[in-house]
Amino acid sequence: MRTQVLIVGAGPSGLLLGQLLSRAGVDNLILERQTGDYVLGRIRAGVLEQTTVDLLEHAGVGARMHAEGLVHHGFELTFDGQRHHIDLNRLTGGQSVMVYGQTEVTRDLMQARAASGAQTLYSASDVALFGFDGDQPGARCTVDGERLEIRCDYIAGCDGYHGVSRASVPPDAIRTHEKLYAFGWLGLLSDTPPVGPELIYGRHERGFTLCSMRSATRSRYYLQVPLTEQVGDWSDERFWDELRSRLDPAAAAALVTGPSLEKSIAPLRSFVAEPMRFGRLFLAGDAAHIVPPTGAKGLNLAASDVHYLSQALIEHYRERSEAGIEHYSARCLSRIWKAERFSWWFTGLMHQLPHEPEIDARLRRAELEYLVSSDAAMAAMAENYVGLPW
Ligand code: RFL
Ligand code: PHB
């Protein structure tokens, strides 16, 4: 088999890259380790920056997002029992974000791919990459018990943090930076109306909480929990009681509870791999970087990588220009490090940090008080939250 661009991974990065390439007439094939249903069953990100919304539109998958997504002009911060509104619209000169779940983005992209006739091989096991340091790259894998070999011009490693692409790079060619936090987020999805019209990020002595949503009738809540917690120890009732105890009185009174549709614990990590190109292999999305979810940058960073990579490859095939390919890694990393900084800062500001010296906790409270009293500080936060320009 042969294709121009072999994409490893059918998460949002791989599917969006495939869609942008297909629309530009660049032949591509996706290899995915899981089934399509498994990929759609993962509940992850929920907030899209305007640039991500624009890119999805450009990819021809904007219709349902615009019909069903919720435009949010602000969000709320709570601490010490008080709510503070961050008016994104006013602070950024009219910008906003779109609440539309990763599951829906993925579903829209899968449907567009099926309609375009581009090929995706699901349940592909033992994917092994070769030749990307030369000019004849490819991959071998097993699909339906058959061993396949696929040749290509380029490989896009869109296979997430645990994928094979980054692991295929010789250790002396790659540098990684990593910070694992001592806590995770326990998430719950339920068919209950959201507690308020905007997202609420809450700091509380029992731990951070986030009240998010997927629609007017579906809510997504998160609780900071120690990494040692097991999801099986959290009945729905225990989750709701804990959430209520961390909310401000008005939110606690407004909270509507119901059976969970999904519950899971995600560890929090900051991670960057440099560079993001190794000859004819590119890394994009979670394969190259992870942010803690505070601020919802993970999926949006994946989208900006894919924007740069699709441009670079399309330019290569249309104009025989290597400029985008040469600059891919540096362009991505410049934006990634800024989003890493923001996510790390917002995480530290809002979470209970184990064994934190008292003075650090007081300093963080002073920072929060300063933040909500200063338009300059709120504007800096808002500018990062809506997403830095490409
Ligand atoms: P994905 O979504 O991990 O997709 C990678 C795909 O590659 C496949 N794969 C392989 N395929 C073939 N061969 C192999 N050897 C393979 N190894 C892996 C996988 O099965 C998968 O389908 O990466 P991608 O596309 O870069 O997308 C990135 C986003 O998914 C990610 O940034 C966000 O979901 C991060 N994230 C969150 N971001 C937010 O902005 N807000 C959130 O609330 C949020 N919650 C989360 C998250 C990430 C999580 N992970 C990764 C543990 C919650 C979780 C649990
Ligand atoms: C979500 O809805 O899953 C979500 C929203 C905002 C975040 C993180 C996750 O910062």
C-alpha cells in the first residue's frame, strides 16, 4: 500500500489533519489502534478557542458545532465563597470561546472522513514505523490478522501521549520536559442541567472544582482528588456530596444531581517533547505535549499543531516549498510553551497543593484577590483563555 501522508492515530489531531489534507487533494491514510466506537467513548475536552472553531469551519465540519455548540462570553472564578465574573468579551475586545465537546468534534470529523472516502484502518495493532530518517518512510501493522506494509512520503504521529510515534524516535534525538502533579481530576458526566450559564472554576480548601457542560441539559463536573483515589470508590452520591461541599452557597443550592453517564480519573501532567519533527516524521497534539486541563488548552494546542502541519504539507505538494516543513517544530513550540505556562499557572492558582507551606498558600490567595480586582491582570488571563493568535 502507498499514500502521501500516513497518519498514526484517529483522535482529533489525526482526523482533523486527514480532513484538511483530503480537502486540499493530498492523499492520506489513518492507522488507529482502537475501534471508532472506543475513540468516541472517551470523554475529554469541552472548550474550543475561536481559532479552533475557525479551523473546524475551514475543514468543512462547522455546521453542527455552530448549531449545537454554546458560545461563552465569560466564565466565573470562585474562592472564599465568593463568585467573580471574568468577562472574556470585554477584556479581549469581543472574543469568546465555544463549548462543544471533543466527542462531538471527533464524531463530525469521522463522518466527514467517511463521506470523503479517505481510508482509516481501525484496530491496527503492532504499528511499527520505519525509514523516517531517510526518504522512504513507512509503517508495518496488523489489521484483521493480516500484516500490512504502508509506504508514504511523510508520517504524522498523531497518536497521543502513549503512542508509538514519539517512542520510535532515537532517544538522543529528542528532549522531553515533564512535570507530574500529585493530584488528578475525577470527572462526572450527567444528563442534568448545568449549575449556571457559564463555567465555574472553584478554589476551595477541600480541593479544586470545575462546573462545565456539554449542552443545556448535559453537565460535566470535575473534582480535584489525590492520585491514590480509585474511581470505584466514588459512588454518584459521594461525588455530588463532595461537589456541593466545595461550591459557593448559590451554586450549591442550584445544583441538580442525577445518575452519572461516565466517571473517570485523569492524572494531571505538563509535558513537552522537542523538537517535533524528525526527518519525515512529525509529532502533533498529545504525542508531543500534554497540559493539565485547567484552562482547556489540550485540544486547542492539537488544533494549532495540525493547522501548521497541514499548511506545511499542502505547501510542499502544491508549491514544492519546504519552508513550512522546516519551520513546523519551532512554530508549534513557540505557541505550546505559552499554553504550557498558562495551564501550569492556572493549575497552581486554583488547586490545593499537598504539603504547601502556609506562606505559599497566602501568596496564592493574594494573587487571586489581585487578579479579580485588576483589569490588567484579568485581561492577561482572558487573552490566554480565549487563545493566543497563531
Ligand atoms: P488523542 O485524543 O490521545 O488521540 C490519539 C489517538 O491515537 C491512537 N493511538 C494509536 N493508533 C495507532 N497505533 C498506535 N500505536 C497508537 N497509539 C495510540 C489512540 O487510540 C487515539 O485514538 O490525541 P490527539 O488526537 O492529539 O488529541 C488531543 C486531545 O485528545 C487532548 O489534548 C485532550 O483531550 C486533553 N484532555 C483535555 N483537554 C482539554 O482541553 N480539556 C479537558 O477536559 C481534557 N480532558 C484530556 C482530558 C486528556 C485525557 N487523557 C489523554 C488521558 C482527559 C483525559 C483523560
Ligand atoms: C470540560 O468541559 O471538560 C472542560 C472545560 C474547561 C476546562 C477543562 C475541561 O478547563
